[in-house]
Amino acid sequence: MTLITPTARMHASVHGGRAKCLQRLIRLDMPVPTTVALSFDAVREIAKGILPDCKTLMAPFGDQPLLSVRPSSQDPDWGGPSAILNIGMNDARHAQMVGEMGEWAATVLYLRFVQAYAVHVARLDPDEFHMPQEADAQSLRAMLKAYELETDEPFPQDPGRQLVETLRSMARAWDGTTARLLREAKGAPKDAGLGLVVQAMALGVGAGECGSGVIQYVSSTTGQPQVTGRYMSQSQGREALSNKARAIYLTEDDRGPALAELLPDVFENLLAYGDVCRRRLREEMQVEFAIDWDGLHILDAVRIQRSSRAAVRIAVSLAQDGIIPREEAVLRIQPSALSELLHRQVDPEASRDLIVRGIAASPGAAAGKIVLTAAEAQASAARDEPCVLVRRETTPEDIRGMHAAQAVLTMRGGVTSHAAVIGRGIGVPCVVGASDLTIDRKKRQIIAPDGRKFSVGDVITVDGTTGQILAGEPAMQEAALDTSFQTLLEWADDVRDIGVRANADTPADAQTARNFAAEGIGLCRTEHMFFEGDRLGVMREMIFAEEGADRRAVLDRLLPMQRADFQALFEIMQGQSVCVRLFDPPLHEFLPSDKQGLRDLAEQMALPLPEVTERVDALSEYNPMLGMRGVRLGIAIPEIYDMQARAIFEATAAVRRKGIEITVEIMIPLVSAMREVELVRARVDAVANAVMAQTRMRFAYKLGVMVETPRAALRAQDIAEHSEFLSFGTNDLTQMTYGLSRDDAGRFMSSYVQQGVYPEDPFHTLDIEGVGELIALGAARGRAGRSDVILAVCGEHAGSRAAIAFCREHKFDYVSCSPFRVPVARLTAAQLALRDRIKS
Ligand code: PEP
Ligand code: MG
């Protein structure tokens, strides 16, 4: 038991955050009523039935006090039992107060106490203990009678017993299962303690202008300076916030009366206290106050609740005003909160009509009419009608539809499935693996697990932040890339010690990457370029070509298109590095799989249908992801890589002519043997020399390897002898290390994680123990082969905290992640660097 004075020994880890904060307010000379703090240990004892000595506890409060008890957990966000006010009210005190402040005020106080005590301490049915409309002798009698009926004893009259029972009930409530689960969900440790503060009541009820209110000085939504809150005459606690009819505004307001007019001096004092809180507590606080015949009392102050946007604004403005260092502002923001700012979100206040839950694969929320094919999505976009593309799973053929849609929903797949990767890349909200949803193609409907049917054209919302699919369109919050956001990230960059690049395939992606200050492109997947416009047809002709010469002729038609793609990308990324990955997917992905598609292809190729079908069949593989793809294709059909290398180098020359400098890097996918690199390098070098001769220009470029097979990691030493850089592709590397299909793992992953087989989905959280060991080994062997080899990670994990920490530890040069994850990665990397500094 500690009386809170400016010098009392008081610590948040012993007495809780509220007790510590009250001491700070007292030190700042604020009019805080007398308060005693009970430590975590004391409250644990009380829960066990070892009660404090009441006389000692009540001594600081003088004769016949009225008291409140509030919870004081270490972190205020961990919650605690409800506060109990007016402890000490009994028949005698009531009779005395009737004389002092009138019957109404005294009866209100007594009624409030009986009601709170009955519900929270005696744990009686709340429905039996409503506050009555009229606070008069009759309703008081009725409530006391109800208490007696329910408990078989009169309402306790001894203030000491009232207090002790209150303390005991609050101490026990903290140990309840629900309370424990709730606080653990907010990050509280299992043994988190509860402190309690016992405070003299500032009544807020009585003769003259008495009341209570709550004030804060910035908006919880935007973080901008704005006085908000309410005051209510003859009220207690936080009542002013819930009673719209009787509460008044704080600052002058056209909508009604305000405290600033009613009690201008009190209001001025509140403003001054807000300023002191901000400067001395180094936080934006919400202050609870009461007014009575003695003037203003400050009862409590808590950190204001805040949206992510407000959190950024508040941290930056505290640092700009010199109240906290910039580094602290950088450390105060949860990196994941940034991704909320980058996208529209469902308004946290909006009600949600849940259809189904899936895996949150690309953050942000968007609503649109249901469409079931990429073609319908494009048609919908052409009509300017927002749509949601719903597919069992997406394939590269759906790319244009995904671009046209506002959001994407798939029934299959996990966080590295095609839909998820593309969704994140282009910033389209996406939910995958919603396996409880059924598509009825014939009836053109989707069927929710509860049987509700939604037809094509019905509006649904995809919340890619939470993984929820909602009926209709709830209210949304817009993205908020304000100057505070930019400033915070600039400060983060000042302390960051690992590069952050973006995975970007298109000029739009590259522009996003630039806007988010990525330091270049770490992975440009080129295959998407072959699905655009009429290129798919040309691509199919190339696949069907019998001879190398025919193939080259068709590829010559693709060359100018590829060159234009790269040129556009290079122009946007000028002054930076762009790492282009050569063609990776199996060829059959470019071929149709259904009858109609085959017929169309036969027509296009002017070939008989059986021949086309036979050729398509011949290209199909049992396990295409481990088949003829990546560098294997580059070795078997070298003309494709030749064309790509030429397009890259010609584009380099073309932008050079415009005075644009770019560092070109060419990356070979799916390597498993050093000889693959040697062969590809020889051809790429030959193309480079040819282009340099033709253009009479010299340009440097780097050639490197994507390490995404376990063998490439094991053989990194000899591979690095032929590679200027090694970029670890953690998607395929995870898939192959675990022997786990990245497209199918979603089916059983949740049961695996639930049963603790894997601690997390390894496609979501980098498996440091296994895949990480392989990467560390590959990095060390790579360095042994070439001491200055550039090391990077470019799989989907790259923007995550675990991966960035790992990469920093192993002194990697950069991580490369989806453009929308770049800000999150910049902040995460900065925080890790700062934490290291603090440790050392
Ligand atoms: C990877 O495998 O980690 C990778 C980045 O490439 P992709 O996802 O295109 O296979
Ligand atoms: Mg890969």
C-alpha cells in the first residue's frame, strides 16, 4: 500500500501504469485527489483472501471518505475490471449528504454505488439493477430491497467492508479466463499482474456547478490537434461520453453549449494541463476530470486510443517539437500499422456482414460486383463498374483480369500462391484459400458456408487485411500517405543499415516502388510481360515453332515489345539498379487447357485440332513446378533468353542515349548447377557484346543467380564464382526444402499449425531453423566463392521482420519485397538497427 506522493517509490512494473501515471500528474502539480496504490503483490494476496488492513488503507483519506477503486495493469491496454465509484455510501452518509447537497444528488450517489456494487462486486444479474429514471427515495428503497432479496442480507453499511469486498472482487476478476485471454491477445504475459488505485472521490454531483468530463487534445483518427470530449453537469466517471442528450461540448461549438463558455477558467486550465501532459509525459493523453465546489480535479490520464494514421502523426509531431528524439518516434510505430495507411480499409466502426473467412493475402479493402472470369473483370472495368474477381485459383492468364478488378478472392492457395503474389505486387486487396466458399458456375453464384447465395453482379467486399469477405459495401477509410508518414520513413532511412528494394514487374509497380522510396528493383519477373495484349498469341506461336530459326523469327516480333517494357521500367527507376529475372514459368502455362481454347488455338495456328491437342499434351508435365521451367528452359530453348538479354541491353542503350543511367542486373532462375550459369553467361555476354558493338556504347551489367533450389544453396561456392550476386528466392526454396507445394499447402496448413507441427506457415514466416540454415550456409559458401558477392533475399518473406532480422544478422546487402511492403520493411529495418544500438 503506497500513498502516491511525488517522491513515493512507484513503478509501472510493480504498481501498474495507472498508478505511475497518477504520480507523474501529481509531480506536475495537477489537482489529483488523494490516491493510494496497491501493488501487484498486494492484489495477488487479496485474491487469495489475505486482505489489507482497512484502517491503514483508509487513513490517508480522512473522516468518512467516499472512494473509487480503479485497475492499474502494467500496460493500460491490457485492461482490467471496471472501476467502482462512491465506495463509502450508506444510509447514514446518505442522510447526512441530503442535508449538505440536497436529496437528489445524495440519492444519485447512493443509487450509483448500490448498482455498481450489486453488479460488479456481488455479481448479481445486471438486468435487475438498472439505474432508475428518477433518483428518489422510492427508487433507492427498491434497489436496496432488490439487493437484499438477491443476497439474503442487507446492503453492507460498513465502508471498510465495502472497500475490502470491492478490492477482493476486482482482484479475482483479473484471474478470470476471459480477462486472461483478452489481455494475452494484447500481448500481456501469462503472469501479468494487476495493481489497484484507491482514490478519494471528486464527486461531480452536488450543489452548484458540479460535473465530470473527458478531454483529449488531438483527434484519435487523424492525430491533428483538435480538442474533443464532453462535459456533463451532475455526472461521474465517463458518463459524459455516453449521454449525448445531456452532455455539452468542450470548445465553443455551433451545435450547442460548451464548457469553454460555461466555465472559461476551468477550460483554460484543462488546455494548460493538456500541454503539460504532452511535454512532460511525452504523449498525447486523454484526461478524465471532475468539477465540484473545490474547483477542477484531475482524476486520471491515459494514452489516447489512436488509429495508425494518428499514431504516426503524433509520434512525428512530438519529435518535431523536440519532446522525444526522432529515433524514439521511429521506434514507437508498429511497422504493420503502416500497411494500414497504404490502403483503403474497412472503417473499424462499420458493421460487418461476414460471408466467409480466408487467408489475408494482400492488404486493403475494396468492394465490387462479383465476376467469375478475367474477361468479365475487364468488361466490367470497361463499363467503369468496380468488380471483385472470384476464382478457384488464378493463373497467369488472369493477370489482366486482376489488374481490372478492385479485389481478388480465391478458394484455393496460400500466401505465396499466384493470386497472393500478384495481388500484393499490384496493391490489389486479395483473400485466398477461402475453402468454405463454393462456386456454382452454372448458376453463376457463390455459396457461403451458411448457405447464403451471392450472384454475379452482387456487391461484396474483400478485406485483404483481415481475410474477411463481407456482403455489400461497409464504410471505408481512405489511405493516408501524409507528410508525417514520409517524414517518419525519412528518419527511419537515416538509421537503416540494410537496403530495401522492390519486386516490381510493370511500370505501374515500378512507380509505386519509387513513390515508396525503394532503392531499386530487386526482382522483375518477366513472364507477366508475355501475357499482355496480343503477346500471348505470339508466345504460343513461339512455343509451336519446330525449328530454332522459326522460333527466333517469332521471338523477333516479341523483342521490340520486351524492349519497350524494359525501357519504361528503366526510365522510372533511373539512377538505380534493376534486377531482371529471365523467363521462369513452364511453357504450358501459356497454352489453353479447355476445348474452346484449343479450338481457338488451332484456328490461330492454322493447324488441325488433333495436332494442336497432341502438342499441348506433349508439353504437359506431371509436376511442372519441378519440370521444364527456369534456367532449364533457358538451356533447352536458348533463343528465349537471347531475346530477353537483347531486349534488356537495347533498352539500356536507348535510355543511356537519353542521359538516363541505370545499373542492369540479369538474374537466372531455378539454377541447381554451376554449369547452367556458365552456359547462360556465355550467351548473355555474347548478346551484350553484340549490342555494344551495334550501338557503339559500352555499359556494365551484372549477372547473378536466384538461389531457390536447395542444391543451388549447397553449391553456392562454385555458382558464386560465375555470379556477381546471389538472390535467395525463399518461395521456391521453402517449397523445395520442405517438399511442400506452395500452391496446395493452404489445404492442411491451418491444421498443421494448430497441432504445432510447424510453429507458423513457413510460406508466411521465414523458417529460420530450416530454410534459414540453408540460406546462411549458401551465403557463407557464396562468399567463399566470391568475397564481394552481393547477397539478397527476394521471396515473399523479404519484407517481414524475421527475414530482415536474419538478413541483417548475416550482413546481406538488401531485401526485395512487394512495393506496398517497402515502407513497412524500411521501418522494420530501422527499428532493428536502433534496437541493436540500444543493446550495445
Ligand atoms: C521465389 O521463388 O522465391 C521467387 C521470388 O520467385 P517466384 O515467386 O516467382 O517463384
Ligand atoms: Mg521462384
